[in-house]
Amino acid sequence: MKSETNILTDNFGRHHSYLRISLTEKCNLRCTYCMPENGVPLTPKSNIMTADEIFKIATVFVKHGVTKIRLTGGEPLVRKDFSKILERLSTLNIKLSITTNAVIVDRFIDNFKASGLQDINVSLDSLQADKFTFITRRNQFKAAYNNIILLLEQGFNVKMNVVLIKGFNDDEIIDFIAFTKHLPIAIRFIEFMPFDGNNWNKEKLVTQAEILEQTHAHFGRQDVISLENEANFTSRNYQIKGYKGTFGIISSVSNPFCDSCNRIRLTANGNIKNCLFSNQETNLLEAYRQDKNIEPLISNLIKKKYAVRAGMTDFETLNNPENHTNNRSMITIGG
Ligand code: SAM
Ligand code: SF4
């Protein structure tokens, strides 16, 4: 399946076996870095993929070598037919996973178990309720936190995404790592990324070097163990000696992982996107609804993928806000 002619293999030989499907543009939180303050104009419901369309389009990707599908959003669990979507996708020969803000996760434990879904990424940017409310603009810390503990108790593989923003939560890096002492959780510190309307600037980035400096100073360099990278890794992982969990650093902005990128994204309105930083998209849903073959559309977009960050190879280009004004915010891409 991994040949040069495979529609999911790009001009740099990268085979895209990992599909991230955004189920909805809606969310029960309003994270400042993800959702512009005034919200996003929502796509009319008639142009959002139905459960059946998600399944059929995903099947085309699986036929060409996708082996892993992550459900995301918006908040995937707010979609009314979430259980139906999960049930159908679980019939495909793939590894299923989900990214969720965890606020209503407790309602879906049985569905996850029935579908065989074990890998759950949750997002929590502060261990302090007031800061959580500030960043998410919603008072849901308790629900999210308790549900993360519930997932661990229920035996799921839990990774916790923490978007680090200088001056907001970089003072909690040690607290997050301390959280891994007794809990088998993988914390992933994520660099704040630029999207249309999210007030990004490079001064707000917390770099890998800064994270490690704090960690070494607190725990002692000899007790910070560097772990082996996974295949197609996006995070560099570490563990404090004797701790149950781990922590990792995802530096998509300052030190991207483009060389081994195997991801392709399908937005809730049926557009594919070949890179998180790219504003180029191709709509598959319309073609699918017109009974057209969507394979050439997928192939074309994959072949247009740049080697690095949608062509923004240097930091100066990336740092120019004009280069992000046409890129959707994360809420509508699906992180
Ligand atoms: N609602 C779910 C959640 O929050 O986990 C899934 C969708 S959310 C868009 C997926 C991930 O993208 C979250 O972990 C979130 O923190 C991350 N994210 C959103 N905007 C981001 C940004 N500007 N920079 C870095 N990560 C971002
Ligand atoms: Fe919602 Fe997730 Fe975006 Fe926060 S990061 S607004 S929870 S989609």
C-alpha cells in the first residue's frame, strides 16, 4: 500500500496513514487560543458530514492505507450522534482514538469500551479552577478534572494536552509533572500555535529549552529520564525517575516534526487539509454527494503538501500574522 503511486503518499515519500476527523465545529468550551472571542461562523448543518458520510469517506481512506483514525472537533462528544459514528467506525480495521476536553466524558465510558477505543487525549491547560475558567471562558474545571481521573480509573490510555502560554500557565509546568507521580498519565506540553484571530505572537511561546531548564532545576538533571521516540512521533518524551506517568513536549512551531508527518485532516464540513498550517483545502463532501470519485481529489491535495509547515520554513515567515489570517482557527480544523 505504501508505493509512490499510493494516493496517500506525497512527493516527499511520506505516507499518510493517520486520519484526524473533526466531527463538529461546535464546542461546550471557548478556549481563547482556539476559538476567537466572537465565536466562529458555523457551517450550515446541511453542509456538515452525516454519520453515514463520515463512515463512507473514512472507508476510502482506509482502503488506501489509513490505519489510525482520531475523532476530534470542536468537541466531538457534543455531537448528538457521536455513539452512532463511533460504533460504525469501530467496524473498520483501524485503531480508533479521540481528543476531548473531557467535560462530558463520563456519559460515554460504555460506548468507548464497546467500540474498543482505548486511547484518549484530554485537554487541560491549568490545574487551577480559576485559571481554567479564564482560558476556557466556562466554569467546568471540576467536571473535566474528575472525568480525567475517571478515565484513568477505568484503565484507558490517557494523554493530557496542555497548551503552554507564557505568563499564563508556564508557572504550572512543575505542578503538571508532579501530577504524573502517582498517575499513569502522559502529559504533553504543546506550543501555542498561530491561527486566524487567536492573538498569537512568538513571545507567548514556551520553548522546549525553557521547559527542560525548569524541570532540571526542580527535579535534578539525573532524575529526568529521556524516553525513546515513538514512530511518527510528535512529542519528545521524558519521565521523572520513579514516577508512574510521563511528560512530553510537542514543539510544532519552533521545532516541527514535518519529516515524519503521516497526518491528514478531514474537517466537519468534509474538507481535507494536508497540514495544520496550510489554508489550502479540498472539499470531498460535495463530490461525494454528487457520486463523484473522491480519490483524485485526495491524491491532488496530498501531492501539494509542502516539505515543512505549509511552506513557512523560517521563523520570520511564521511570525508574520498575515500568513495566518486565512487559516481557520483550530475549532474548525480539528486539532
Ligand atoms: N475539544 C477537544 C479538546 O479540546 O481536546 C478537541 C479539539 S481541540 C481543537 C484539539 C487540541 O487542539 C486541544 O488539545 C487544544 O488544546 C489544541 N489547540 C487548540 N488551539 C490551539 C493552538 N492555538 N495552539 C496549540 N494547540 C491548540
Ligand atoms: Fe473547544 Fe477544544 Fe477548542 Fe477548547 S480547544 S474551544 S475545548 S475545541
